[in-house]
Amino acid sequence: MGYRNTRECLDALEARGELVRIDKCVDADLEIGAIQRRVFRAKGPALLFSNVRGCRFPMAANLFGTRERMRFLFRDTVDTVERLMKLKLEPMELLRRPWQYLGAPRTAWHTLPRTVSDGPVMANETAVSSLPKLKSWPLDGGPYVTLPQVYTEDPARPGYAGSNLGMYRVQLSGNDYVQDREVGLHYQIHRGIGHHHAEALRRGEALKVNIAVGGAPSMTVAAMMPLPEGLAELFFAGALGGHRIAMVRRPGQLPIPAEADFCICGTIVRGGEKPEGPFGDHLGYYSLAHDFPVLKVDRVYHRDDAVWPFTTVGRPPQEDTLFGQFVHELTAELVPSVFAGVHEVHAVDAAGVHPLLLAVGSERYVPYAAERQPQELLTNAMGLLGNTQTALSKYVLIAAREDLPAGVGCHDVPAFFRHMLERADLTRDLHFITRTTIDTLDYSGISLNQGSKVIFAVAGPPKRELGTELPAGLDLPRGFRDPRVFAPGILVLKGPRHRRGRDRQDPALERLGETLARVPGIEGFPLVVVADDARFTAANWDNFLWVTFTRSDPATDIYGAGAFTHAKHWGADKALVVDARLKTYHAPPLEEDPEVEKRVDELGAEGGPLHGII
């Protein structure tokens, strides 16, 4: 029942023919991450690197790199976990079909961690400088742990029930960190560790932290799970792993996962913040150096046969895309129980997850109205912005389930956008929240962690026929060119280079809106996107979503053809204009090193270990 450690997992994948061993010497500085990305894009096997330059520990990658492999790793438990998730929504199911839930009591037992006095992870001690020095992107500030399991307990309520297991950035060296004595711990807002840290600060105590790497695959997935506050990820790891998670508890120490490959143990003390970063992140840009907590390292443990699992974080899709899809499969039926009136949500991976949230809700407030308009949908959207990880969403697009054609939902992105644009009343349906909290990794706002959000809600019948050809007589202001019809109702333009400062709107975009308002037929294109490269942006949906929603702040970067403000409500008579250019204050996008890519090509050449894979 489930894999208890990394070696068991690797052996099973090798026996299945889904693991390739690479014995050639490779460098953890840029090269090994580039290999992982290429193999992931090729839907290739898991990788075991046995000869890492300057490091005695082997490294493993792409363990979760395909949906099929992810399901295989949890094949003994995933169906039961999915059924148990459904039970929260429909508890009477257990009474109606008890034979479908015969494994439920055993699964419930597996959620309880098992305290032990010793375990394989405690066999050896080492130093931080002896760990693999994975650097994924050229401008990264140093080596990082990319699949950490960061464990903390609530200082006011110690124990497993009040614990948090999260996947937060861990910088092993570089910047101003004291070698072997300090590592950087970057956690974003709205993360469970923040509650524990705040309580420790309130009590005047240091916060104990353990950072495990490897071990049971279910621990890695659990660290990624966006579980509600108060529900311990450690319990979920046991259910998904099919066994009770063994935790080594010794006097004066936080519990340590017994089967982990490595564990860095330390404390966070008040006032010890230091610059962390830059780091190539999942939005496809570098998150720049900012002050974050520092972990004072006490000990570093590792097991005898330790392997260092890793992944690469970068512009989607990456391996963490599969984590998101897997989590959605497990939790999709829980959505209505967490968000009343919401039937489906889609945090769009191609747009960097948090920048764009699509949703389907109910519109039942005034069922007798001659024309339905968004009312309950606005309540639904506010709920999404006030709870769990959806609270970090920047653009929330929500449609009424009653209006959607059969078979169309928010995971069919082109159809959902078409549905939204056909029905939008641009004078009424946009609702902005300004100068609020946004995702730490999103640099489109007015400062770190601060920017705006917009709710775009539609209900009722279609209001327009969407354009599919450029409007006749389209005359653009100076500096704007290369208009392209990307999709029905969506126009993409190339704009001049952005030269304004942060938190300032651009008069050139205002002039564009005024010009477009005079173009006959522009109302057939309710969404106009201005980009640095119209050809790239309009090449496919992945490019369009990434450029449009990662490079714009709603309040600063939405303009309009026929824009107006009335009683603090903003709208547009004919079209929205989104400024999706790279701004002067944005973080740079990630770019691969050509010389490193040439070395990776050699591994895929005839006779190389990845020949026929990349």
C-alpha cells in the first residue's frame, strides 16, 4: 500500500520501464534543470542522476512528470481518497452504497501519524554545503530546494493536529547567508506557516522548522495541497500514501519524517530577515531579491541511501502543472461545499495560476426577472476572493451555469472566453478592488504584495456577435501596429515600449481607447490586448493567457474604448483595452542559456542516455 520512501518509488518506476539512469557527469548548476525541463516537455520518463559534479548524492527528477505516472504512484489509494472527498459533499452516499467505501475505515486509520523514536533519516549528519546545489535559471540568487516539505507546528497548539506542511522556497546559499549556518525561507502571503510564525512572534519565541526532502511521494503532494486552515496536510499524506506516516520525535525537536531522504532542522528568530532571491518562478519570470525570514540551521540529517528529488519551476507548463491537475481531480467535487453557489473553478496554469481564475456559479437571486444580470455571481466571486488559495486570484471571470451550453465549463478556455465576451455588459459587469493584497510573485502591482483585482461576471443571453475579421478602416494611433484577430472578439496589437513609472497610467493607452471608440465595428471586439509582440501573443492560447494576465494589473492597466467613471464605477461603452506590455518595473522573463541547451542536446544525440526521448 503506497511507497514509503524515494528508493521504493524509483525501483517501481524502473521495473515499469519509466525510469532512465544517467551515469554521465552532469552539473547541478543550470544543466540538470535544463535536462529535466526538456524531458518533461517530451513527456519522458523519470530520471536518476548518479554522477552529479561535486556532490556525492544522486538526484532524481520528473517523478511526477506525467498524469499517468502520477496516478500510478498512488494507484492503491487515489480512488478511495476521491470517494472520501465526495463524502464530504454527499455523506448519505456511504449509507446508499457502502460497498464503494469499504476502504474508508482503513484510510481514516492511515491519516494518523505514527510517532517513532528513530528512523532511516536519522542515520547520518552532514552540512548544507554538501547538499546538491541545484540552480535552475541563470539569474537565480543561489542553489534552491525545489521540492521541500516545510513542517511547522502551531506554538499555541503543538502537535500533529495543529501542524502545517508546505512547499516554500528554500535558498541554500548565496546572498548574505552564512554558509552552513543559515538558509533562506521564502513563504508567500496566505500560507499556513505564516499563522505559526505570527503566533511565535506574538509569544516572543523562535519558530522551529524542519525542511524534509524526499521520503514518501504522498508527503510531496501533501505539501502542495491547498487545504483549509486547521486541516493538517500530514493527515492527508497518510491517506494518499496508504500508510501511517512515521514521524521521529525526540526531546526538544520537531517531529521529522522518518523515511525522508534529508531533513534540515532549525529555527526562525525575530528580526533576522535577509535578502532572498532572485529565483525563476512559476509565473515565468524572476522573483527579485527581497527580505525574507532566515532559518538558523541546527542539524542536517540524511539516510544511508539518500536521493535528492527535484523539479524546475518556470513558465507553465512544468512538472508542478501535473500537481495542480492531480489536486483538481481529487478535490473538484468539494468546490460547492467550500464555496456556496460555485460549481466549478479553474485556476489557469498557463496564466501562472493565481493571475487568472475562471469560475461557474449560480444566478438565482431574481429568477423571475425579465433579464437576468450578475447578482448572486458577485456573491460567489467575493467568496472566492475571501477563502483558501483562490483569495490570491487577480482576474476572476465568472459565468452563470444556467446560461452555459451543455458540456461547456470553465476548463474549456476558448469556449468560456467566447461565452463571457458574447454576454458582457462592459458598462456594468466589471468590479474592481484596488490597492489590495496580491500574490507575492506577481510584479504587475503597485508594490510587493499590493495591487488590484477585478471581478468580471456575466449572465443572461448574448448581447453581441463577436468579430472574426479586422474592422474595416481600423486606424491606430502612432506607435500601435500589427493588429491581429486572435479569437472571436479578441484583438491583439503591438504597442510602443512602456516607459512609465510604477502606479502610473499611460496616456498613450488612453489615446488608443479614444481612437478605438470611433472605429465602426469595434464593439465586435470587446477585448483588445496591447502587447510587446503581437505575433507571439496571438500564436496560441498559452501565449495569450500568459502575456495578458501576468503582465497586467487590472486597475492600472485596463483602459477602454468609450471609458467612463460614474459614482466610482468604471466601465466602457465599446471595448476593454488591456495593457499587457512588459513594464519598466516588471521582473525579467526567464530565458534559457544557449550553451547549456547545447550540452543537453548532446545527451539526446545518438548514443546518449536520452536518445529517442528528447
